[in-house]
Amino acid sequence: MTSGTIAPALSTTAVRPVEKDLLRFITCGSVDDGKSTLIGRLMLDVGAVYSDQIAALQMESEKHGTNGGEIDTALLLDGLEDERQQGITIDVAYRYFATEKRKFIIADTPGHEQFTRNMATGASTADLAILLVDATKGVLTQTKRHAFIVSLLGIKHVILAVNKMDLVAYDEATFDAIRGDFKRFASKLDITDVRFVPLSARHGDNVAEPSARMHWYEDGSLLHQLETIYVGSDQNLRDFRFPVQWVNRPDNVFRGFSGTIASGSVRVGEEIVVLPSGKRSRVRSIVTMDGTLDEAAAPRSVTLTLEDEIDVTRGDYLCRPGNQPHVGRTGEAMLVWMSETPLNQGRPLWFKNAAGRAVCEVESIRYEVDVNTLHRKQSDTLRLNAIGRCSLSFHQPIAYDAYEKNRKTGAFILVDRITHETLAAGMFLDYGLSGDLAGSEPRFLPARRVQSPIDDSHRLQRYGHEPFTVLLTGLPASGKTTIAKHLEKRLFSRGAVGVLLDGESLRHGISKGLGFSKEERSENLRRGAEIAKLINDSGQFCIAAFCAPEESMRQQFCEIVGRHRVVHVHLDASVAACRLRDTTGRYLAADNGEIYGFPGVTAEYETPATPDLTIVTEELIDLEAAAGKLIERLASGICSGGGSVAVAKS
Amino acid sequence: MTSSVRPRATSHLDALESEAIHILREVAAAFENPVLLYSIGKDSSVILHLMRKAFYPGKPPMPLLHIDSTWEFREMTDFRERFARQQLGLRVIVKINEEGRRAGVNPFDFGSNAYTEVMRTQPLKEALTEHGFDAAIGGGRRDEERSRAKERVFSFRDRNHRWEPRNQRPELWNIYNTWRRPGECLRVFPLSNWTELDVWQYIEREQAPLPDLYLAKPRPVVMRGDDLIVVDDERMRLEAGEQPELRTVRFRTLGCYPVTGAVESTASTIGEVVQELIETRYSERQGRAIDRDEACAMERKKREGYF
């Protein structure tokens, strides 16, 4: 027989191969826990290694092996030249084997100093993790780190493989002690299913076959666990999420949206909503080359056509109207930092998730997790392999779910815009406006209110006027900022002390990251009101220029600052007049649907019913007249309380 | 025509298919000028099939590139013309190192290393640069060879088409970092997670067309060293005493015919091939001289730009 001939099988199970299910798992262990030996043994025992490879392995074992001439299964794995020559392991490697029951993909991660990054990479696609423990050493800090990262990346099933049982005389008590230790620790983590297998990778005990030397253990070999563990329920079958990957337009007739169903399922005829635009339609057909389908479920890659000709592009999500992810310009996330270059807050980065890309900034680091103690610590940067919770802001609205609820739509990567290096793996936390997060404990004691030691009358004496706020509202381009600036100049030249607060300027700092939804606009105005209040409390005037398209928002503003201090001035101009005057291109952008919820165009603008003053700016903005009117108004006093706002310092 | 959802759970082939289609669409969407490296072997035949599925009812939105070493089996080039170009109507670019051909570079006199460098690696790099391709899809699988186990799905190459194992981008979830600068290129391997058996099971399930060389039939062969070499044309140089004889053989992997070993087999249908495969004790690449030259030969070739 030549080696070119196909030899008969060693096993007698010459059954027809069938389609099986797929289990992806990750293996983690420290340097000397015997991880490579275990995987090598597993692959050898299930027949995943061919005869010619075994022959090559035998030769190498004699040359490099550490097993005294016996086959060193670890050598099967270290494939790269550098790794074998220098005895180091560079990176995550993927291995494959199948049994009659299942096909397996192993993400094999090295236990070296870069372990966090490599582990996160391997864990991101895994359903299950094998954590390796040396029976002579027990649960180490390293084991806890591994378990934490596994839990952070959302793996629900863990097998603690207690290796080197041969070195503790296959002792049940040793195994029990390790099991107890780990159980106590794992209860703090979000791992729902933990199993324990005592084994000897070197001798093959409990690896593929149950060991005759550990009769006290009855839960079957490691392979048995791997073959039978049920992971189907980890999939999110509830929430339909379809990130549009590719718009398929082969001709003028067909227009389909291709993508991989991230979670849930979809049926023909169902109503869908496109995010972030919010447009709605129905599924007309589910197209595949094998014929159209009535229904399709995750993780299938399909092409959907819709009933209506609505605008859908790569990066959009199709969802059900009654079950939508969060859409916003801010988010809270856990980051695993993967770059040698530390995190630089506020620097624009590329963000990429299941749907597409965007520009984002890390606004702040709430805390860093010490992976050794799992304690939180203050930090102003994240270095290589650090894990931290951060606030992010995006330059456009992003749709996402919490990673905990959806591993596909809650995950993202950050990429450097210059070097294109992958900087971080990110997982969104449960969302909430302005960072109020469901389920997280308060980090500070309740805030106290600090009283100023300076009396209001002393401020009045110093500044020569009472504090007041001029709230200028009106449509975009109605002249708010222009009038505000002129008024500030006039007041300043008369000796008054104060601050100009512009709704748009706020978005560069205080409100960085806020979008233009109704809630986010309202939040911007609320922040403006709080600042105006602080300025007034310090005795100074404040000119606040905000669009404030809703009456309730304006009322809220006055309540926060104090009704008696506010003069509400409405700049009255029609949408048509403002559009003519607009030099920023925003109206045009709103018409084209590039800006979301633009007052007067795609969102309602409620004209104030009872402003303190109305200045008509329909035809032109007469600055002198406007400022004059305002100062007159201020001087005449506005407050219902009786006192007057003395602007003039005679 | 409407059929209902398959009642059974997602099988490993469904999962692998869906993953590969996702990768192919990502290439089409995220790159300006991608190409499919089409070697006419079983792996690139599977990719071509997946590509038709990914963009159905449209055509695959990228051309095919075949680096023709001039020593392929005639049946392969016939298949390329008949199936890819004529039947599917795809744009097929064929690249030959003309200088190498004029110089008569062949696998007999030059050794497989120099031959591969001149007739495969060089023209590949040239073609990528010439056409300005920014992504090249290939059929590489991680189970083929040890250094491939660490290969990324989206594998970054510098301007000189070089691969640096220490400088790979971490690959998380199915979110691929596809950013590159002008002149840089990514090699993309949609079949990364497939094994040889997966490929054959999929070909059987999908009835994906591929060259007949994979099925057993009587072919003229000579025994050279441990390899059964099929005498495909008159250029085959016979050594003293060598007399081609008819044997029933097929191929597990296809390359240049003078350096690709056949296996004796009776598997003349895809189903029989699948069955034979689960029974074999020998790996796929045992018939490829190129991998055996020296330890880590493949890794070195890859660093230099080989696919």
C-alpha cells in the first residue's frame, strides 16, 4: 500500500455523516495548567488527527517533546515557527473536530500576559468556556480573572476542568475542595451553568472516556459534557433584529435588503420599522437562492424586500415596531482595551457594530475594574488589557441593545482613525438617559446643598443690578444668537456682569453627546436652566438662547431658574423667513431627512402663547430696536414680586 | 414558490453557510474593489457557490482572478471557461507570469519553492497591485495546516502584500475591522471555520458544481516518490524507466499537476467521496509537495505573500 491510498478507518463507525449542531468553546488556563496537552489529547482521542500528522508528531515529540519520547500532544498546537522555536504562544488559534453528535470549534487562547485581550477575542464567539485548574494548585487568581472575563463576554456555560488529578492520587477530597472554592467565587458572576470535571490530560483520564481511576465521579467525561450540554436557549429568539448589510439592487425592479438575522425571527407580511429613521413598512418577501421563505430566524443570512419604497441603507436596523432597540447618541459600555496606546478621552474614534460604522468619543471613564480583585477603581485612562466602564457619545444616532440581552446587537469594536488598529471590544450596558442606569447601585452618597456665605444684598451692591435671565426662544435662524450677542454687548457696556448661554454652544461641552430627539432637546434645555440658575444665584445676569420648541419645556425652564427672574422673549418669524435667512444649511438638511426631528420642518414648533415680550424678526433683525426694547423691559421691572431689575448703573 | 422554514434546528452546515455569506457581503459592502481569488479547486468552488447565494438574485458584484501557473490540469481551465465565464457570465481575469513562461520556469527543473514563487506568488502580487484590489477573497481554511490555525478571517496585508503574524488585528464577534489605507489589502477567508469534511458535505448538499478531477476514474499515472502523479499533457517529463499506467484515482486537493499527488480511490460520486473521507486516516495535504519542503514552509510563503 502506498501512502497515496486511502486506508481503512480505524474506527468502525462508518455511518453516513449527518448534519450536526455546532458548539463553539474557548479554553483558558495558565501557562503550566496543561491546556495544550488537554486539547491535543482531546483531538487525538476523538480521531481528529490523521495518521500522517501523528507520524510527524511522533518525530517532533522525540526532538522537542517533554514527555520522554512519548507523544507530546501539546506539540500539535503550537503551529507558528516563532512559537516552536521560542516556546511562546502568540495568539488565539482555532481548532476543529467533530464527533458523531456535534461539530466543535475551539478558540484556543494563550495564558500569557496579553490574556485579557486574547481571551476576550476568543470568548466573543464562544457558547461555552473550559477553565483549566491545576489540581495541585487549586483555584488561583488567574482562574478568577478568566472566569470574570468569560462572564463579562456573556458566556453562560462554564466547565471547570480540574487537571493533573494523577498528581494528587485521583483524590476526591481535593477535587471537592476546588469545586467548593470555585462555586463560591462564581456565585458573584453572571454564569448560569457551572460544571466540574476531574481529569488527567496527560493520561487521558476523563478526557474522552470516563476514568477507571475516579469511580467516585459519575458525571461523565469532558467530551461527554461537551457533546450533551444544551446551549440553544442562549440564543435570543424574542427580539427581531436585522442589521442591513448590503442593499441588493441588481436591476430597476428588484430592491432587497441583505443581512444576517441577529436575533429573533421574521415572517412575510409582518410590519417592520427602520431605525434610526423610524419609517415603517411590511415584509413583502424573504428571498434566497433556494426559493422564497415564509419565515426566517437567526442566524440565517437572507434578503428581505419591503412593501413600500422607503429609504433603507447599510447600517440601518429593521425591527418590529413594538420591540425596538434603544436609539440615541450616547451609551454606557464596558470596554476591554486592546491597544498598547492607552485610551485618550474625547478623541474621535471609529465605532463599528453589527449594523455599521459611526464616529464616537469616549466621554468619561466611570471606573476601571481591577481584574485581580474585581474591585472598581478610579481611572483616567485604560491601558492594554484594562477593562472599564465608559460613557460614549456618537456623532449620529446609533441603535443598540444591552449586551446582556443581546450579544449580537450589544457588541461593538473601536478602531483608531489613523492607524486603523482595533483599540477595544465594547459591550453596551442597559441604557438610560444621562447615564441613569437600571440595576447599578449608586456610587456616591446623596448630594448636599451648599449655601453660599455671601449675602444677595452684597452682590447687588457689587454688581449694581439684580440677577435676571433673558430667555430668547424661536425657530432656528430666527435671530436668537444674533440678538443675544448684541444684548450682551449693550449690557456689558453699561457695566452689568453676566454670561451668554447658547443652546447650540452647550452641545460642545455640557451637553456633548446629546442628540436631537424630543427627550434629548428637553435635557439640553434643562441643563441650560440649571446653569442659568447658578449664574443668577451668583448675582449675575444670564442671556439664554434656546430654540425650545415646546411650551412645556419653556415652563420647566422658568420653574428651574425661578419665574420671577426670567424674561421670556419670543422671536417671531415664519419658517419661510427663517429658511431664507439660514446660512448653515440645516433647513436643507432637514428637508433631505439628514437631520432628525427638526423644529418647524419635521418636528412641531409650538408658538409661545404668553411670552413676556415678542420681537418680530420676520423681515429683518433690527438689533438696536430689539436690544432697546429689551433693556427698556428689564429696566421697567419684570417680577411679580415687586422689585425691579435695575440694569443701569448710573 | 414558497416553502416553509426548515423544521429542524440550525445544523453546522447552515451555521457555516450563514457565516460565510455574511463575510462575503461584508467584503462587497466595505471595500471599493474586491476580487475573488479563484483557483478552481473545491474550496473556491464552494465560495463561488456561496457568492451566488449571497447576492441572489443579483450577480456577484466582483470579478474572479485566476493565477494561471500554466501547469494546471487542462480540465481545470476548461471548467473555468465553461462554468464561471460562460454559464454564470462572470468577469474572469486570468493572470500569467509571462516572463516566467518565456523563461520556461517549470516544477521539474526549478524546485517547487522557486517555481511557486515565480509562477504563483509573484503574479498574484502583481495582479493585486495592477488592478488595485483592496480585498482578495480566498478559500483558505484553518484546518488545512498549522500556521493557518491563527489566520484571521480578514487578514491584513501591508503594501507589499506581506503577512505579519505578530501584527494581526484581534477579531471579535462577527464585527470585522475592514479599514485600510490606499495600497493596503486584506485577504478574506470565508471558509476559515470549515473543515475538509464540511466542504464535501456542503458540496453534496448543495450540488455545487466542481471539476471532475475530484471523482475517481481511470487516469494515466506514474509513481514518483510517494506520490501518484497524473500525466495530464505531453509536457510531463518522464524519468528513465517511468511508464504511465492507468489507475483509478482522484484528487483531494488540486494544484499544478506535476506536483499534486492523486489518491487511489473508487469514490466516483460526491456521496462516495464524503463517505471515503470520514473513513480515511490521511490528511488532505499529504499529496502536496509544497507543504513538505521544510518545516513551516507554508508560514514563510505566507509571510512573503503566498495565499
